[in-house]
Amino acid sequence: MNTILMSLIIMTMNFQMPKLPYAQNALEPVISQQTIEYHYGKHLQNYVNTLNQLVAGTEFEGKNIEYVVANCPEGPMFNNAGQVLNHDLYFLQFNPKPKYNQPQGKLAEAIKRDFGSFEKFQEEFNAASTSLFGAGWSWLSVDKNGKLHITKETNAGNPVRSGLKPLLGFDVWEHSYYLDYQNRRADHIKALWSIIDWEVVEGRL
């Protein structure tokens, strides 16, 4: 392939895979290397590839992922754009050895203000994650006034669609946990708390 053609292909690829800040086996035993290989390496790669094809030649070509998710119509483009944004946020919020085991600073203050305590927030977030029927996501988000919200989104849903800014997301599609936990979604949700990088989450606030 000549250099000019390669450059054109790169220029038309709006969206790229996020670079994992940890090795693919680093989150074990919470998330296995095999799950990362399939979930990140195959599922997310397919969403990225498909979205780049779908936006080519449309008004969304050259736009950032948040803009596409917030503004594109329901259908294949939204489904793939939502999953690209969802997974970018999801994979980058983990750390095999997080510095803190719960939020600090402004995020901790906001959680206490809006949910009463971190423990009550966890209970509510766990309930949202385990009770969502079928495939989807649970999210902690912040609105334009600084108030925190927990929402449940089906399929590729993301809070930006409702004018919220997502801070923390749990993927409850079966492909995110079935190799490691089979049908024990609640156990998967419980385990995820031990690898949340609260510095990353607070940085999104």
C-alpha cells in the first residue's frame, strides 16, 4: 500500500481504540485477560471500525464522539457511537492498584451531598446495575448544576443523550462478564469496585 493511500485512510478514521493504561492481564481476577481480549480487542474494535465506516461522508465526519452520541439519530450510527464512548469511559476508569478505595475531594463531597454517604451511593448503584433488564449500562453522571445522578441505560445508551456528563459506568452486557462470572452479574458488579481509579473518575467531574 502506498504512503498517500495509507495517509488518506488514517485521515478518514475519526475514531481510534483507547490505549489501555494497564496490561491485558493486570485486572485479574476481577476481569480476566480472556475477557479483555474479547471485550476490548474484539467487541470494541468492531464498534470503532463500524462507526468509522458509518460516519464517512456524513455531517458527523470529523466530529468528536460526544457530539455524535448526543446528536445522531437512533439507529446503527448511534448504537456504535454510544458503544465507542461507553467503552472508552469504561476501560479507562480501571486501575489494578488504585490509590484510593473510594472517592476523595470534590467527588466525595458531592456523593455525600446527593446520596447521603458513599455506602448508600454504592447500594443504589449496585441496585441499578443488577436490576437493569437485558443489556445496557449503569452510570453516575453530573448535570450542568453539579448534581449527581444514577441512571440506567439500555443497549448503547449514554447519559450525554440527556445532557448529562458521565463519570463512572458499569457495563452489564453479558459479554463484559460472562466468561468470568457466567450468570452471576451481582458478583461481577461487586468485584468491580476494587479496581475503580477514583482519581480518573474525579477528573471527569
